[in-house]
Amino acid sequence: MNRVILTPATLPSSALAELKQWLGITFAADDAPLQRLLSAALEACEGFTGTMPLEQICEQVLDSRGCWQALATRPVQAMLAVERVAEDGTRVTLAPDDYDVELHAGGTGYVRVLSPKCPGRIAVRFTAGLATEWDLLPESLRHGIVRLAAHQHRERESAGASSLPPASVAALWRPWRRVRLA
């Protein structure tokens, strides 16, 4: 997947407070490492479920073809722009008449190029994510993110790597998991 996150989700102080409460930590000395653990757990949640939990602005580069192509990230909330990417890396924003976009009920975004003047690759900029902010995330996803970050904090000095996510977190995330047939 050629996806780049242009504007990452910002985790509020309430997310850090939930993690610190779960761990029983009251001092601020570990805030930065705990914040990084929360960010990593957020990424792991997306990897496990196939759904981006918090809204972010992303870009995906695709081949310029006339057929419908699905974006790999979901749920897509809005398509923001489509640009032609030249071989030298320069970009030109396509006119709305040069492409079509569709958003399906399952959250998948589709794009196709209509203009034959657009050979090579295109960059699709879009907004994706299940919730606009931390407090609006479904409880099972949010709780699983906190538990995974807590698990990683507790296991930070253990000798062996355990499977991720642990069974307790996987059980919380499994109803949200996107399954694809190959």
C-alpha cells in the first residue's frame, strides 16, 4: 500500500489519562513514552481491524487507469483531491471532469481516471477514520488501544516478545475486524 498519512490523528490528554489510570501512574515523568505507546497501539488497532480508528488526512498513490480502483484505507469519509504525478515527481491537480470517485457504504473509497491525458500515476488525497476524536471512538476499540499500550508498557523489559495483540485486546477488536477473501 502506497499510503502516507499527511495529517496524523492527535491523541488528546484524556487518552493519556485513561492509560495512566489503567496503569496506576500518577506522575508525569513517563508521559512522552506513554504517548508513543498509545500512538503505536492506535496503529496496531488499524493493522488488526483493517479500519483506521481516528480520522486522519491521507494520500495514496495509484496507477492511472480507467477502471475503478479501491483505496486501501477505510473508512473513507471524503475525497479531497486527485493529482497526476509526473515521472519527475511534479504534480498537477486534475479537474473534476478528469476522474470519478465513489464512497461505498462499507467505507471503501473508489477512484477512476476518465481522461486519457493522465498516464502514469495519480495521488489521491482523502480523509479516513471511524471517529473524529478519541471520545467518539467505540468503547471496545478505545479500551483495546489503552490495554495494548498498557501491555506494552508492562512488558517493556521482558526478554521475549509476546504475540500482539494479546488475546484480551484481540477479543475487544475482533468484532471490528475486516476480513477479505483472497
